[in-house]
Amino acid sequence: MKFKTQKIAYYFFAVCMLLLTLQIVYGFIMGFAHMGYDNLHSIIPFHTARATHTNLLVMWLLAGFMGSAYYIIPEESGRDLIFPKLALVQLGAFVAVGVTAIIGFHFNWWEGRKFLEIPRPLDYLVVVDVLLFIFLIGGTIWKGKRYSTTSMVLFFGLLSAALLYLPGMIPTTNQTMDSYWRWWVVHLWVEGVWELIMGAILSFLLIKLTGVDREIIEKWLYVIVGFTFLSGILGTGHHYYFIGTPRYWLMIGGIFGALEPLAFLGMAMYAIAMAKKGGRQHPNKLALTWTIGCAVMSFVGAGFLGFAHTLPQVNIYTHGTLVTAMHGHLAFWGAYAMLIFAMIAYALPNLTGRKLFDSGWSVFAFWASNIGMVAMTLAFGVAGIAQVYLERRMGMDFLLVQKEIQVHFLGLVLAAALFSLGIFAFIWIFIKYGPPKGKIEHAKATN
């Protein structure tokens, strides 16, 4: 590592691994419940498990983004992070708020709004915590030796994510208005500003791993930012089809929602082109594999599968069904989870001074997790299509349909088991790396 304060990223990545493990546990609880084995219902009802599962996802991804920023920003700015002890305070506060929220869910202390279930008093603490994070990385860039495109896109992506959390806190007693503002947070995060974060981290990784000139890679980054803003903002309309908003959202959401895959297609083409141009000479081929895999899987999951049911003529049947879960799982995995894994795979050897990226466990982690996730996506897809036909076309009762599709969740749980083996292999390698002890390289902040 080039700067001592980059080691702060390690602790955020460690939190990622812990929260991801908990998310998987709650995923299995829901999987067995879907199969009819809801034996923990009296302790952990399904709605509690679901809220916990989805919020743990958001928490560990945010922890991964923060850790990535604490690693990237010093290197891109050419100086140590300002007030590094405050960064550790910020991590502790982030974990404390998250744990409090998760425990609260189990005692019905929540708002009941998907992805935004966190109780309102904790919302304010989240805002304070994120403002501290933005201050630390923003101050580091401000006092740095240079402003790179990669660091600025990353900063403004993270700043925009912080600002877009605020619409979810607008008080309203109207269900339509509540859904309207809620999607400002959820959609404009995952299909808007998070894509800027993704583009910036991909840019950093490709600069480091391929050896291609920074100017070439960052030109592609401008294209991705353009596509993201072109489609992502008005693409929010595909969530407004059936919540009580005016009919013009059917056209706006349909058109711009259909354009959203272009940003992910651009990222896939960009990553593959840079890898070919660089000739894959970097010794850490595992990090490059996660990077390219992220770009490709994000297009398939977020781009292609998102487009498959974004048009209103299709979405009228598929919204609120397991077809959405099919898209959501592969989208989050490909676009953001694999991105954080790529960042961890690149950063750990530099932070710890240990080179474990060519081990068999590392390769197994990549392939087992990806094959498992693809199999899970297929299981969700089969169950979702059956649900759409039986429930939306034939008019069968929701609970009767759930019984009819239980058999598909056997395949889902088996796929999840393979996926989990891959994740646990990755965590095992993470543990073997140990705490950060890498040497400080006194080098200029260039490529």
C-alpha cells in the first residue's frame, strides 16, 4: 500500500464479510420457509427474516463502498486520509446503528417500507454517520496533490447516494406519495448513483490491473456516467406504473427503463476492452477475474434481466412476483457484490503483504459462488414464471400458488448451498490474509 491510512479499508472489508455471512443465514431461513419448513416462525417470522436479509445486503454493500473509498481516495489524491481515527469512529457508529436496526426488526421496531425499514430515529444517525464519511473523503481529495476523474466520480457518486437518502425521510400519510419518494432512494441508488460508484471503482481496478493508460480508461468512464444519467433518472418511472401515479409514467418508465441496460452494457464492453488491451500481465489475475466477471454479470443480471420485465406490458404481470427476485439477486450480485469482492481481492495483498491470490481456494470461491448464483437465478426464474401464470393469468389464490411452487425452492436451496460454499471459501482466504501489515510504498500517485 502507498499510504498508511489505506489500512482502514481492511476493517470495513472485515465488516462486509461478517454482515454477508448473516445475510446468507437469513436467506436460508426464507428458503426453507418457502419450502414449507417455517419452523422458526415463532422466533423469526418471514417478514422479519426478509427485512433483515435485504437490509443486511444494503449494509454490507455500503460498508464495501466505504472501505473501497478509504483505499482508493488516498492513492488517487496522493496523500493520507485526513483524521484517520474519525474513520474508525465512523465505522463503529455505522455498525452500531446497523446492529440496533436489525435487532429492532425482531421486535417489530421498524417502518415497514421495503429496503427502508430502518426506524426513523436511526435514520438521523445514518445521516450523521454518512456526513462524517463524506467529510473525510472529501477533505482528503481537497487537500490532495491532484484531482483525478476516478476519485471525483467516486466522491460525487457517494455524495449523491448520501443526498438521495433524504427523500426517503419525507413524512407523508399517502401511500402513493410514500412509494413515490421511496423509489427516489431505492431506484436512484441502485440504478443511478451506485452505478457511478461502480464505474469509478472499475476504473481504478482496471488502471491498476491492466496497465492501460489512465486517460483511455477515464474517457470510458465519462461515457458510462452519461449513459447512467440519460437512462437512470427518468428510468425511475418503471416503478411508478401501478402505484397510483399519472399514466404518463407508463411511457416515460417504459422508454427510459428500456435504455438502462446501455450503461451496464457499456461497462461490460469497457472492462473487456481494457483487459484485452492490457494483455492481463498483472500477477493478481484473481482480482482481474472478479473485475471482468462483475462487468459481465452486472449486464446479465441488472441489464438483460431488468429489461426483460421493465416494459409496462410485461411488468403488469411480473411486478411483486419471484421474477423480481430473479432479477434482483443476479443484479445485486453482479453489479455490486462482485465489485466489492474484486476490490478486496486487489487490496488484500497490498494491505497485508501476503500473496494468496493464486491459491486453489481463491479460484474455487469465484466459480462456486458464481455458478451457485446463476443456479439460484434460474430457480427463481422458473418459480417466478410459474407464479405469474398461476396467479396473474389463471387467478389462483396467492397462498395456493405458493404451495404449488414449493418444489422449485429445493433447487434454490441447493444452489444457495453451492453459492455459500464459494462465499465461505472467499471468507476463509480473507481470514488467512490476516490483519494489514503491508509495507508502505513511497511512490507517486500515478498508475
